[in-house]
Amino acid sequence: MKIVFASPAPPDGGALVVGALEGRKLTPSAKALDKMLKGGLTRAVKASRFKGKKDESLTLLAPSGVKADRVFLVGLGKAADLDALRLQNIGGRIYAALGAKGHSTVSVAVDAIDKCKLKPSEMAAEMALGARLRSYRFDKYRTKEGRDKKPTLKTLRLRCQGAGRARAAYAVAAKVADGVFLTRDLVSEPANVIYPESLAAEARKLTRLGVKVEVLGVREMKRLGMGALLGVAQGSAREPRLVVMRWNGGKRAKGKKPIAFVGKGVTFDTGGISIKPSGGMEDMKWDMGGAGVVIGLMKALAGRKARVDAVGVVGLVENMPSATAQRPGDIVTTMSGQTIEVINTDAEGRLVLADALWYCKERFDPKIMIDLATLTGAIIISLGNEMAGLFSNDDRLCKRLSAAGAAVHERLWRLPMGEEFDKQIRSEAADMKNVGNRGGGSITAAQLLQRFVGKTPWAHLDIAGVTWSKADKPTVPKGGTAFGVRLLDRLVADYYEGK
Ligand code: BES
Ligand code: MN
Ligand code: ZN
């Protein structure tokens, strides 16, 4: 779908979208259209239950008097509530309603609205972003899907005052959307296509955007002593990889520390010898979601040329049971020198991250370090599928992350950490074990990670509940969500750029 911005103009074919505020208050464009229709829009509103609320809409097909195959009146809700997120949602809903209705062009008339803090050009850019995010589709393997089921929308045109400004604002947002789409692609791909080596190859493609990409293989990781990551990988026929991505968009003042993102990239998690039940195991193709977010984020930052020095590190492994797999009771030595008793081979993400975090900290000494991981089923019990778990050793970083999350509707909820929880992973045989007791499973997982970050201001996002969605949301179609890309891009933009 192409997104274009243009000046206000009369209807010229395709589908036409106009708005109404709560209380059936037509916007200026809607009123003008109503006139052309000789009051047809007002009559339709009166004949229906349409009130202009935010989830409502009304359709007129092929009305006479205007050049439009369809008029779509979209509810805008209350003017005072029309913020960026609301407008993105409206854009997403417009796409959902009209993307596959047979029209190749949809034109949206965007008006200035009293009490709305955004200018029409800003409103148009937000709506465009929402529509773009909603238009994502992973259909490359659906070879038999009928043409009548495929989207028809080729051009979304937003008409507003200041179209040039809207175009410029959207151009930046579109780069973030590109990162989101890459992440969604990566988590949607099955594990026979995306495995450590192929995922590393996908990351390597970011070189084209100016990202420096290094891929470490088994030999290098052995030399570094990454016994925990390698222990997880040893049961698989697929070799592990550790990928380091660097985007140097900052001023590069000497001695300035980068910010760092670390991702769990388990390209398939069978559980290993502590094997998972078969029901639903296919979901474990997206156990590389954290790595997918880090890769998509690096694409977004490079794409929009963010003025920041950012590092992305992803640990890529496949967790399989086999004759060479690690066993419950095995003790592995991490790169940090600390040893871990592997009580449960299904608690593998923390083993991968233990080495990835330590490596990142040692090599880059980052200003902040944020990891993302589909780490625990327990976080789904705590927070469901609406929020990700946030764990951290730094209050300021938490505040910033929470604010960024609220701004893009990728919300975080902080959970506690502490000595009492840390005790749970003490081991008789090694420095720690990889699981705690039954309760507080997400917290004990975070406690293990914390043992590998030193004094670095660090946050861990447990995204197990939000990486995949079973239902359509206004700007997130069901499937891979890429939760985290927009959040962290926003964090960078608001707190770490040009500073
Ligand atoms: N990848 C899983 C966590 C997960 C579960 C992600 C469901 C997405 C949906 C992780 O590796 C895992 O298996 N965790 C175990 C830990 C347990 C063995 C302590 C879990 O949550 O059951
Ligand atoms: Mn597991
Ligand atoms: Zn896992």
C-alpha cells in the first residue's frame, strides 16, 4: 500500500472517508460532503445508531451526487481525546474496514478540529502510521488464497492542510514501521526457515543501512567461554550464533558510552530434555521474539538515522532434545566465570542471556542495557497479554521506559526484585541454579539475569505475553506484534538522542 498526502480537494473516486465527533457532529469536510449529497449523510446518520463514538462507523455505498464508490463516516470520539494514539487507532480502523473491500484508492479528509492539540498535518501523519501498521500481513506461504480474499487497497491518500509537513512527519514514522514489519516477519517465519544461522543472515542485511554487523560462531564463543549459551545449543543440529549490531549515529565523542539492547533468540524451544508438552509447542517458533525486536529496532534506528550510538546483541540458539543435548543436573560455566546448575533445560533463555548480557557489558560498557525475552510462561499468568513485565535495578530507567511505553501503547508493568527472591536460585552444587521455586517464576528468572549485568543500569522486559497476539488490535493485526520496537524507538527518541 502506498501512502500519499495531498491538499484538500473534492471527491475524485474510490472510497472517501470523513469524520464525525461524538454527538453526531460532522467535521467541516463531512458537512461539505453532506451538502453535495443533499443532506444524504445527515439522513443516514439519523436513520442509524451512529453517534460518532470512537469505535463506530457508517457506510454509504455508491451515493449519487458525488464521485465516490463509498462514503465511510468514521467516529472520532471526543475532540479532547484525539491524541496521537487515538488517531493511529482511527487510521488502523480505516485500513481494517476498507483495505479489502474492492477499492484500490481510499481518500481521507483530515480537518482541523477544535480542542484537538494536533494540527491537521500531524493528525494525517498519525493516521497514516496507524493504517500502515495495521496493513501488515504475513501471507507468503498462502499460495492458494483467493484473490477475492487479498487486500485491494493500493493507495491511501490523506488530504489535509500542510500536506508537505505531514509527508515529512510520516517519512520518519514509516522507518519505524519498517522496523516493526521486519520484526513481525522474523517472528512469523517458522523454525525450519529461521534458525540461528539464517536469523544471523537476516541481521547481516542491516549492513545496507549502515549498521555494522558481526556474527560470532561456535569457535569464537568457545574462546570467550560462553558455556551457558553453548550448553543450550549443544542438543541441536543447528549451530548457535551471537550477533552484534552497531549503529553509530551519535556524535561519537570519545569515551561516550553507547546504549545497548540484548535479545533472547531461541529460534525454537522444545524445552530440550525437560521437554514441553506437544500441545501448542508450535508457538515456540516465536521464542526468538526478543532478538527479533532488537533486530527490528536497529533497522528502525538506522532507517531514521537516529542520532544515537546503539548496540544490539542477540544470542541465537535452538533448544532441542537429542543425544548431545544438555541434561538436567549439568553444570555450565558462563563467560563471567560464574557457574550454573541446569535443573530444567526448558529454562534456557536465561542461560543464553547470561552470556549475551555479560558479553555486551564487558565489551561495550553501555550507559544502559535493556534486554528483551520471551522468558517465562509465569509472566502470562501475572500480566496476561496486555502488558510486558519490567524488571530493573534502576528507577530512572524504569520511569523512562514506562513513559515511552505509555506513549506508544506498548505498556510495561514493573515487578519487584530483591534478595529474598535471589535466594531461590542458590544451588548446592554451583554458584546458582537456573530455576527457583514454583512461585514468582518471572522474578527468579530476572534475578538470574541480574547476576550478569554488574553495575550497569539495566532493565529486563519479559515479553512472553505480548509477542504474539491472537486477536486483531487497531494497529496490530493478529500474529507477531513486534511489541518493543516502537517502545524502544520512542525511548531513544525521547531520552537518548543528540545528548
Ligand atoms: N520460552 C519459554 C517461555 C514462554 C512460555 C514463552 C510461553 C512464551 C509462551 C521459556 O523458555 C520457558 O520454557 N520457561 C519455562 C521456565 C520454567 C522451566 C522455570 C516456563 O515458563 O515454563
Ligand atoms: Mn524454555
Ligand atoms: Zn524459551
